Amino acid sequence: MGYSSLAQCIADLERHGHLLRIKTEVDPYLEMSAIHLRVHEAGGPAILFENVKGCRYPAVSNLYGTIDRSRFMFRDTLDALQLLVELKGDPMAAFADMGRLLSLPFHGINALPWRKSLGALGAFERIRISDLPQVHHWPMDGGPFVTLPQVLSSDPDRPGILHTNLGMYRIQFGGNEYEQDAEVGLHYQLHRGIGVHQTRANERGEPFKVSIFVGGPPSHAFAAVMPLPEGLPEVSFAGVLGNRRFRYAEKDGYIYSLDADFIITGEVLPGSNKPEGPFGDHLGYYSLKHDFPVMRVKDVLARKGAIWPFTVVGRPPQEDTSFGHLIHEITGPIVPKTIPGLREVHAVDAAGVHPLLLAIGSERYTPYAKARQPQEVLTIANAVLGFNQMSLAKFLFIVSGNDAPGLHAHDIPAFLRHLLERMDLNRDLHFHTNTTIDTLDYSGEGLNAGSKVVMAAVGDPIRSLGTSIPSDFPLPDGFSSPCIALPGILTVNGPRHSGQAQAETDFQRLSEALQRLSATERDRWPWLIVCDDSAFAAASLNNLLWVTFTRCNPSHDLHGTPGTVRHKHWGTAAPLIFDARIKSHHAPQLEMPEEVMRKVDALATAGGPLHGIS
């Protein structure tokens, strides 16, 4: 379906039963966020807030809240889009289906942005930042944020719309040291195209001009989060996905999206950083206050009848999970063609996406050898950790698809069982220390600073995994309440974290206690997860993944039973111990105040707008 505007999309969703209207006045401070969280958790519809306190513009959220609704919005164009991505990733493979290939010209015209005259800006009125919905998502947020922005920057060395970058980088409207209505904060992380553009502008000694679009056809927001093959601009992707060419105008070196609901333009001067954050982020914790670029605002425009879209991020799964599912559907087939030998890779949403990757590769190096061990899969692992945003991963688990042709990386329990049955803990752990991790991940030693570990498994099973806890399972003082999370994986309560030195002492005591078990019994439990609430971590797969992989820095938080170093390679007997406790340097966990949740509960009573949404 080709939508010309956000309003047209909302009307289509309502006709098909995908929209909830809330006419009651709602507060953009926490209440709108809490309502969104409740409706999303229930798998509910998109939400149109018609009466936003202190603002004349309505707002909409949860547009992409389910994968089915996301597919529905793009129901007429997904096939053509997949073909376009395949053509960029592997041109010859696309010719295998000539019927699909011949359909591309009818959609390909939409990949060409359409420049229009400045007169088209007459559909907009000039407003101020403070006129916009000031959505404050979590209690400790540093101010109101834009969570579905489309931030467009141009390459100073290659002008033109087809050399722009359109990304989704959160925007802080106020709070901290920002001058109200005159400045906004830009937050962008490692491996982002906008950072390359700013560097080039700085080198040329030029102000860095940026345009921020909010709203417009839903294809525009999705294009802003899409990791595209090199040379395929997001504005072209937006046109094909939306079945409508990206319409724009240019003025004073700025690009204006003519289909957007709101437009903010401005410039970033070299060295003009200010503290941004905190912000309740998609790992389920706050990203803290750090210096990021500040943009001096030039224009703020609103379309007549504009609607403000937003989302709420927090502990996954959230609305952005649907983005991830759809991205995988579109790009999944071309990733193995980009990295030779790679069959499948899965960035695990429940673990926060970047912390954990599961991969299946080929193992073809020595088919004549009787004893099999990871070889080609380690080459593939190095390529994965050097590929785009996958380089931010902390944990990469990779297995050979030759050993189990029916195994899939998205079947997480089966994948972990396969890995744990085969992994040699003395041989198959490979660390990368003092390296980069996700900006939003505070498990490491500082901003962007942490470590990685590759765990590989090839060959036949070497152990049977434990499914019942021995009655005499030995735990030293301070450790208690072992629970079975999955076959071969135990969770255990540990003492409260009080620094790395104390942690080393505590885990030495735990290692010595575990060695009282027979080697056979210990080998049945290749992983032991020490955490603050073992029952919570073992209660569900999502809990286990979130607790373990968002709270661990591999180099510091993996311990042995005992650990040994041979020729600079670290290994251990079973179990490998994960320190998944909350550390003193970790960012706070996201929690919504009880008084806000009581207000939302009241809206769910009989006659309220949320009645019937559990």
C-alpha cells in the first residue's frame, strides 16, 4: 500500500481494525509512554492520542507494534524490495527468478527521489521546538526525546540526494544545558553514516547541516533504521517500500522532506558538544549522560494537520523488535552471500540485539580429518565481527551447519543445546579484549569499551547435558538457590557485587567448591550463571538471555573451574561461570513509577479507553 502521508496510513489502519483512539487528555510526561508499554505488551493496536496535554498536535505510537501490522502496512511492496536488496548484494542471483525481475521496473521508478519546487513548502507552517509534543519516556530521562526521527545528512564531498544518509538517531529537545527552542542534542553511535559526514564537514571547516524529519509515510521511518548494502541510499529504499517516490525540496543547502509531518533543520559546528541523556534505552537500562553533538536550530516546520509519531524503547521485546524482524526478512537471504561460508546469523533481540549473535557456518577445511575441530567457522567468526554493526557484538556463538542441517539460529534453545553438547571449553573460547562494544552497553570498562568472546562448536556431541541438580551440589557461603534454566545451564544467586577484586575472590571460592563434584558431573553443566535472582533468570528464556548477556563483559565476567592459560589461550574445565550480577558501574534498570501505572490502570477500567486491553 503506497501511503502519501502518515494520516493516510492511520486512516487505513483504523479501517482494518488496527487503531485505538484515546480522546482523554494524556500527559506527555510518562503517561503516554506507560500507555504505550501496556498496549504493546498486550499485542494491541496502534494508538492515536488525540488530546496531548499542553500541545495542539495529536500523537501516534505502536504503529509497528506487531510484525503482522508492519507487514500489513507494506503489503504491496515487500517482494519488490527484497529483490532490490538482492540485486545490490548479489546481482546474478536475482536473475534466477525472471518473473520477479521483470516486475522491478514498475517499482524501480519509486527509487528515484523527486525534487520539487520550494513552493511545496507552503503546506507547512513555522513553529517552535516547544510547540511539539514533549514526550518524556522514563523517569530519569534527561528531557523530552524524539524516538522516531529520520535524520538526514549529506556527504560534503559528494553532494546530491543520492549521497545522503538517512538514519534514526535519537534527538533530545530540552533539559540539561540545551538552550530552549534554539538547540537540540544529536545522539549517534559507532558505525553510523552521519558520523562520517560530520567528520568530512569538520575537515573542510564547514558547518555540518542536518535535517530532521518526523512522521510522513511509515516507509520513511523504516528506511532510517534499515542496514542497507553500500551504494543503496535510504531515500531510494523508502521510495520502493512506500510505493511512492521520496519528495523533497532544497533550500540554503538543507533538504526538506515534503511528505514529513514535521521538519527541523540546523547546523552542527565543530566541537559544539553538550551533555545528552540520560535516556531509557533498548537494553532495558538507561544510557547515561555523555557529550554528544548539539545542533543549532534554523527552521521548525509543521504540516497542516500534522501528527507526531513516537515509540518507547526499553527491555526487549518492544516496538523496535518488529523493525528487527522485518529487517531480517528483507536482508537475511543476502548476508550469507556477503560472508563466504556463513549460512545464517541471528542478532538476539531478547539479549538487546548487539550483545549476542548466534551464527551457523560451514566447516569444509579438512573433510579428510577424523578428529574435527573449529577451523572454517573461526574464519567466518572473524568476518562477522568485522562486518558493519555486527562488529559491536560481545558474544558470538557459531556452530557448523554440517553437523545438523536442520538447525536454525532462531531456534535458540535448540541452538544452545547443540553448542553446549559439542563445545570444548579448553579449546573453543576465543577472546578479543580491549575493543569496542555498543555505545549503549555499560557492562564494559567505559563508553564503547569492552571485550568479545567467540564460542565455537564443531563435530559430534562430547557430553550429555544435565537436567536435574545433584542433591549435594556444592556452593560456598554467599551462593545459593541453583535453578535449571535450560539443559546444561544453571542459574545461581551470588553475593552482591562489590568490585572486581572481590569478584575474583568470590569466584575462586566458587570454583574450589565446584571441584568437589566429580569431573563427570561437572561436565554435565557447561554453563553456570551467577546472578542476583536465579529464579527470575531461569523463569523464561527471555529472562535468561537478558540477564546473562546485558550484564556480562566477557574478559572480566567469565571465570573458570579452574581457568588455565596455555600459550596465551584461556580455557577451563566445566562449568564456565558467568558473572551476570548487576555491577556497581552498570546503568540503572528501567522502572515506571507506581503512581503512573495506577493512572494507566484507571484507563483500563470499564468505560475507559484501555478497557479490554489486558
